[in-house]
Amino acid sequence: DINRLDDEGLGIGYYQTKEVLIAGALPGEKVTFAIEHEGQRRIIGQLRKVLRKSVERGVPSCQRAQDCQGCSLIAMNYPAQLRFKEAKVRRHLSNRTPLAEVPVLPILEAEQRLGYRTNAKLVMAKERGEVKIGLYRRGSHAVVDIADCPLHHPLINRIVAVVKEEIARQDIYLYNPRSKRGLLRYLTIKVAPAANRAMVTFVCAERNFRDLTHLGKWLMKKVPEVVSVQQNINSAEGNVIFGRETLKMLGVPDLIDQVGEIRLRIAPTSFFQVHNEQAARIYAQVRQWAGLKPGEIAVDLYCGIGGIALNLAQDAGRVIGIEVSEEAVRNARENARMNERNNCVFIAGDAAELIHDLAGELPPGSVAVLNPPRGGCAEEVLTELAGLAPRTIIYVSCNPETLARDLELLHRLGYGTEAVQPVDMFPQTPHVESIARLSPLPKKTERL
């Protein structure tokens, strides 16, 4: 019997005295399963048969869902997915005493729930002579081929099919992590949906011009929407996808995308949101909550390629963006020029080191935006930021657990959370984006 879902959307039940985690099983269901891995306290199971169905079960839109397990909520109907994600945000906030009463607004649902994913990072492997392009199966290094993923933009699926065909036809050596030999390791694809154009990056264990140029030319011939082919070199062991060096092979150096009112230049290794429509809604919400007036200054920490900063610049006197990735900062500066946002300044460096230097440039009463990776913010960043006394802090998060942790710390530093807005950036998956708005807490008055 499945009792509940964990944060990753896996069904949880108990077999004898052990907890069992089963992808694709929903609360209220009775299922049979096969044991994939058994530890002292926990069993990882694979769903075999649903004996009693949940009323929340829908019709999965993917035939590979059980093998891939990348979209653990794909068997759940969409209203139930939204309830799960909203409850997940509420639960993590309620676990922190100062946040227990914070209003959580109704989640912003996605109109596009399939075919929305505009970038993909896929592993390449050859097993028994067959080329596979896909994802590592949960908890293993077995590659699950996902040639026609329903979440991917259709152009991504077309590119994957052609690359797979050409690798087999040209007999290109795929990297084997066990022998540490071979050339091709990963395939990354970014799509600009408004223009229906794509950038393809082949991640290789070593430099190779002959094979990659030949492969890229055939790809661009068969899929003319591909306007850029890049080569990234990563000879390091482990599962980090990108190495430090990227070389343009064919076409243009960057991809131009449109998100809301802003045009964005995206480099091969720059991070960008996977759902354009929902990203535009986040930008709009941040801009509204910031409420900037002409002459006011805003700082955007972890600014990436500048999407949020460029939206804030429509109202602010000046916006300062900070990002550790030099390539992303290069894109952000070019994006400011392309959108004629002359009031934006972007700085490459570590937020914890640079924010201390902002004291002279960010007067009290300014606006600060945080958009950190899943691990959240370092404590020193939040401490330094609170010391700058902004009138409003807006925190954009992809991880409710680290969001709650950081909001609690900001509460201790004198900033209360006024509201949290969940956004469904990743339909069919357990992930949820959130936007939090904070303002200074009333100062306690001492009794005489």
C-alpha cells in the first residue's frame, strides 16, 4: 500500500519493516513491485502492476516512463501534480517556526505541459553495438534511450534522432566511462522556440575537428533549424557535463531567444530556464514585486545571462548583476546592449566576495534579487546583503528546502517573508520553482 509521495515524487510504502520507494506509484494505490536494490532499512522497487488505482492517476504520455523515471509525476493528473507541489512548498516553510504563517499563493500552473523543455543535457553510450542517447536510469549508470521524450521540444527530439543515426553511420567512437576511452560523451541542445532555432554542443573527451565537423555538417543538412554546432572538451572523470573549453565548430556562436519582452543571447554552457512561458511569468512577477521607481537601484545576485536584471532595468535607475560564470556575464552584457538597457552593469565573480564591495554603490532602500542554484545561498551572502538594508528582497528558488532554510536565516537577520508564489516550471516532474518577497521586520521598541 502506497501511503504518500516523497519530495522526489516517489511512492512510499512499507514491506515488512522496510520503507519501499517506487517511481510511478501514487498515494492510495496497492501495487506489486520488483526489488531493484535492498538495503538495511530501505528497498528501491520497480512498479510492476497497480492492483488498486488512485483517483489521481491519469494516462501517462510516455511509454518509457518506468525505465527512465525522470518524470516521476507523469502518471498523476495535472491538478493533483499542482496540489503536490504547492503542499511541498507549504510543508518546508511550516517546518521552520518563523515561516509557519507565511502566505503561500496558489501555484501558477503551466499552459504548456508537454513539449515545453527547451534545453536538454543527454548522455551518449553504445551498448551491444546500439547507440543510445538519453539519461542515466535513477541510481545507476545504465543509459535509458529517450529518443522521443514527450517533455522535450519537438526540435530536440528531431536532433537526437539524426545525431543517433549519424553516429551509427559514421561509426564515431563513443566514450566508455569504465575504460575511459572514446570521443563523444554528452549531447546538449538548446532551442529558441519563438524562432524555432537550435544550438547543439557535443561534449568530447578530447579535441576533435575532423569527426565533429563532419557530424555537424550532416546534422545541419538534415535539420536546417540547427544554426550552431559547438564542441566542449571535458576530459575529467565523473558526471560533470561541461569542461572549461568550448570551441565553435559551425554556424553562429550563440543562440538568440525571446522570453517575454526581452531578447536573450545564450551561450553553449550558460544556464537558462527550461520553460520559456513560465520563465516570462517569473520575470514579470519579480518586476511587479520589486516595484522599482526611476532613480532606484537594484542588485541581482546569481544573475546568469541577465533575464531578471534586464526586466528590472525597465523601471530602475540602475541594475547591478553579479554572476560567477564569466561566459554568462559576457552574454548578460551583450543582452543589455541588444535590448538597449544602458542602465545595467554586470560583474563576474563570487557573490560572497563581491557583495561586500556593494556597500558604496547600493544605498539603503534599494531592491535585491537572489536567484541561487539548488544549494541556496551561503550564509555570508545573506548576512552581507541584510547589512546593506534593502527595502525589498526577492528570492527566486528551485528548491523549497533550501529556500525555507535561507528565509529563516533572513528572518533572524531582520527580514520577514510577506508571501511565497510557487510556479510550475517543470510539469510532470516533482520540481517546483518559488518566488518569495521579503521586507524589513518592524524594529522592537524597548520598554522604559
